[in-house]
Amino acid sequence: MLDPMATDRITMEDVAARAGVSRALVSIVFRGVPGASETTRERVLAAAAELDYRPDSRASRLGRRRTRTLGVTFAVGASFHGDLLQSLYTHADAAGYELVLSGVTADRPEVPAVETLLAERCEGLILIGCTLPASHLARIGARLPLVSVLRAVRADSVDVVRTDDAAGLRLAVGHLVGLGHQHIALLDGGRAPGATERRRGYRSALRQAGGLRETLLPGGLTELEGAAAALGFTDRQSAGPTAVAAFNDRCALGFIDNVRQHGLRVPADVSVVGFDDISQAAYPHVALTTVRQDADRLAAAAVKAVMARLETLGKPSPPTASVIEPELVVRSSTSPPGRN
Amino acid sequence: MLDPMATDRITMEDVAARAGVSRALVSIVFRGVPGASETTRERVLAAAAELDYRPDSRASRLGRRRTRTLGVTFAVGASFHGDLLQSLYTHADAAGYELVLSGVTADRPEVPAVETLLAERCEGLILIGCTLPASHLARIGARLPLVSVLRAVRADSVDVVRTDDAAGLRLAVGHLVGLGHQHIALLDGGRAPGATERRRGYRSALRQAGGLRETLLPGGLTELEGAAAALGFTDRQSAGPTAVAAFNDRCALGFIDNVRQHGLRVPADVSVVGFDDISQAAYPHVALTTVRQDADRLAAAAVKAVMARLETLGKPSPPTASVIEPELVVRSSTSPPGRN
DNA sequence: TGTGTCTACTAGAGCGCTCTAGTCTTACAA
DNA sequence: TTGTAAGACTAGAGCGCTCTAGTAGACACA
């Protein structure tokens, strides 16, 4: 086999020769730093274009003191992670950083995903919905800025950026109580990131509403679990809850879907509030009342946290936590109870 | 600010010193190539572990002739792309390659996404659902192996890996015809990758069924467009189609959702077939009859196509096309018509 | 004893950039 | 005229690896 990398293989040297300048000057031009006259700059760019040259980012990052890259792990297929990625690209770019993505799948656990990023010598790590043990994270955090997004972790030098999950559920329950619901169930998230806090928020809201009855339905991250919960729900409907606060939108959607198929009406027979505000929630035919997590602010806070640590390197500071306030988005999946 | 990269900064040199061997030997051990005795190997590994050393992949890729990386672009948030990524990780790994991901979002078009990968000196590119013009792709394909996944492109040295979209729609329509439907609408995909072929398949199937009436509903990629199509559909229901073949599952799901909200029953009043077989389609409460695209086989074919070109480099061969046969998955969203 | 073959290891020249410490002009002030 | 300062440019030593060419030593064989 021929050497796949040998094909053409145009380097700065070639561009320099063609433009009749030194390699260093080409570097200056491509980095966009001052030190080249306008005419030479154009000549270099022209030569590069003719050769279809583009700088080698491996070499560039190696030669540079700073790599100017941020490593990001995310769950492949998780739609809210996708929303975050989108905003992360924007905010990292604004801060002059590139993103290096590392996907987590069933066959590619978090540890190798993170290792890849460390080997890439990213300057900081942003782990979305990471479930690694705190001790593990602390070890990594000791070496470079690390922020856990969507999951609260108590570990040295590990910053956390998350939505105020408890407040989110207080909003959801408060909304339902305001509509007159007296029996509100929680479609639970189990061990998923944020689930503990949401449970806590649910309970505190019930207490605050005068000690309403608590009902936990086992739920989960996807429509599947929501739909499963609907099964048990429709049975005991007569004496059951009149409203449900779900762990997330997907779960809520699955629940609604199945509950409707069993003849119940939403919101007439049962009101449902989601969590996340994924794009589907806003579709007119869905119109899910939900608690919005602000992907853009979360992403901004994550990038900012990394930048802050980068600037105070060497002076280990206590972990910070950016807790973004969620927002209730009222749409059509909730109404006063008992409108039979 | 301190130099963020200066922190510890452990190199092979440090490991070599600690283990009492040369730098080259450490390299040998970490690459896992023969040339080190078992005892030294262990000593080196131990030294590395003590220092928490891990090889710098930038430097490694630069020094090596081959980078052993495959660049992948994908649309952030597209769930079928996520399924493909998952399988791509597996197949690339099996071929001894690493993946470099580059996400496409609203603010990050395909061109910069691809440029990043080229700058990274990937050995080959896998573009998922890429919409760049053929001429642009041909220019890139002339320099390195390039495969377009999910989208048919006729361009020199650009391989294509896709599902047989036309056959998929023939399966869908055939299934509906078999159930007795005489008037089948296509919920169209417009300019989305694969949409043209599916339209073609739809038409040829109608012809083959004896020239059934053609009805095109404007659709799209998401639930939103499916739901919108449902609006017009329910109006003319009396004389309208009894079945719908949708561009994809999400679109089908949106359609079903909205059509149900308008009082129609699926499949009793209208049968619906999707396309893709995303994970939600299989959920029991959804049970969508659909045409499955095999993400794993698509991913395998994509990696294989790149490998094939890598092996015959220098001898430009004609573009190949791997057309993966789709499979009809019959679930509960279809039934014979007129069961009112 | 010499020759050859193995295995275990090392020296050192790359890989394609960056960036510091220069050199060489030219301009302008004193 | 000299001094000096700014601007445009270059030489060359890294960055942390890889990998070829080579050395040293052990062992076998004639």
C-alpha cells in the first residue's frame, strides 16, 4: 500500500517557497498576527490557495504552548446533550477555543472517552451528564479544569454547571397546585443525573402546598419508561393523581402518548408537566407544559467556568457551582383538574 | 496567567528516566510493538503509572506516517445520525482507527466542519447526510478517501453508502397494497437526503400496483412537518387516502400524533408506515410499522469503503456505491382499510 | 576462533508547525 | 551625521512523539 499520508502533503515550506518568503512568515500570516505587510500577506495567501494548503492542526497545537481546545464528552443520541453541544460550539468559539468531541455510547464507556481527550491535551474538560465517581473526577480535576454539566458532583476542583433541578420541580408542582390539583404524582428519574434533586424539589413543593399526598411512579429517561408508567396509572385512575410532573420531556411524552391511547384525555383527565423543553415540546401538536433548562446559559456557564480556572491556574480554588434557574413554560398539557 | 499546559507536563522522557531506559523503548512499549522484554515492559508501564503519564496523541500522530483517524461529520441532534455514530465507533475501532467528530449545527455549517477534519489530517472522511455540492465533494475526494453516507452523490472518487431508499418505499407501499389500500399518500421529504429516491420508489410502486392514485403531502424531517401534514389530511378524510407512507419515523410520529388528536384512529382510519426504525418506533406504545435502515451495516460499509480506498491509493478507482437493502418491520400502525 | 543470527536496546533525525531572538531596511529626530 | 525606533522578515531551536539504522550482548554452529 502506498502511504496514504504522502499524497501531495503540502507544508508551510512549500507555500513559503512559492511565495518567496520564509516559513516563519507563512506562519505569521496564517496565525493572523502582526508582522507581515499587506502585500506579502496577500501573496502568501494566494500561494496557499494555489496549492490548496491548509495548516496542520496537529503540528500547530504541538508547537504552540496552548492547544486552545476544550474536550467535551456527551451521550450519543441524547437530544438535550445535542442542544448543549450546539451552544458549546458557539461559546467556545467566542472564547477562541475549539471543541474536541468524544461520544459516549453503550460500547464506549466514559473512561475511554475521557482518556481520548486527555491524550489530545485539551486545556479543559466539559463532561455532560457524566456518571463517573467523584474520586475519579477529582483526580482528573487536579490536573486540568474540569466541569460537570447537568450532574452535581462534590469533588475537589471540579466545577458544576447545572439547572436548579429542585427549583424546577417546585415550579412544576407550584403550577399544578395553582391550577387546583391536590394529588400530583412524580414520574421519577431514578438514578439519572439530576433525578435526586428533582425528587427533593417535588417533596418540598408538596410540603409547602400544605402537605399534599406524595406518589412516586417509576420512570426514566425515555418515552419507553413514561409509557410504562402510564400503564399502571390508567388502572387506578378513579382515585389516582390528577396531575403528573415528569422527570423529563421524553418521559412525559411517552406517558401522554400511552395514557391517551388508553382513553384518558390530557389535560382534561390528567395534566402533565415535562422537564427540559426539548424542541419537540414546543411543536404545536404537542404543546407540552414544561420546565425549561436553558441550554445556552448552561453552555455559556460551562465555558466560563473552564476559562476562570485557566486564568487562575496554579492557585487551586474551591469548586464552584453555577446553578441556572429553570423557567416554567406553560403550554397546553396542563389545566385545572376534574373537567370531566 | 500561568501556562495552562505547563502543569506537570510529563513526557516520554520522564517515564524513560524513571524506568532507566531510553525514550525509544518507552515508545515501543506504548505502541505495543515487539522489541521490549517482558520485564522492561512492566517496568516502563509501572513508571508511567506512577507518573500518571499518557502519550500525547498530537505528537504521536505527527511523528507517525499514518494518523489512523477517520473524520466524521454529523448533524448534532439528528437521532439516526447518532445511531450511525455509535456503530461507526465500533467498526472504526475494529479497523484500528480512531474517530474524530465534527458536528454540524445551525451556526456551524458543513464547510468549516469538514475543514476541521482536513486540518486534523484524517486519513479518510465519512460525511453523514452531507448536502455539499458534488463538485465540492469531488475536490476533497481527489485528496483523500471520502464517503457520503445517507446521501447519493455522483462525483469522482466519492463513494456512497446508503439505504436503497426507492426499494424502501416499494416495501412500504407494497405492504399497504397487500393490506388492501387503494389510495396511499406519500408524506414527502422535500430536499432532504434520500427524499428524491423515496419519491421515485413510491411512484414506481404505485405504477406496479396497477396505477394507483398518487398523492403527495408536503412533509419533512421532523414531527413538526408530519403534524402539519396531518392538518390538511383530516379535512378531506372522507374521500382521502386510507394510508400514508412517511418520509421518516419522526415525521410519521408527528403525523400520527396529530391525526389522533383530530379524532382519527391509527390504523383503523388511516394506516401509517415510517422510515428509519429509530428506537422510539419499537416502543410498545408506539409500535410503528416502518422501513428499517440498518445503521450497523451502513456504518460497516462506510468504514469498509474508506479502507478499500486507503489500500488502493494512487490508483484512482471509480466511485462505488454500497446500497443497503432496507427491511420492512411490521408493527401496529398498519391494518386493512375501512375498518370503520 | 570466527561467523552469523537473535533479541534487547539506543541514538538521532525527522514530522510540520510555533515563537524567540535576532537581522536588515527605512524613516525620522536630534 | 549619528542614533534609534519601528516594521518586515528570517534562522533555528523547540514541541513530544516515531522509526530507521545501528550497537551490544547472548547464543549457536562450524
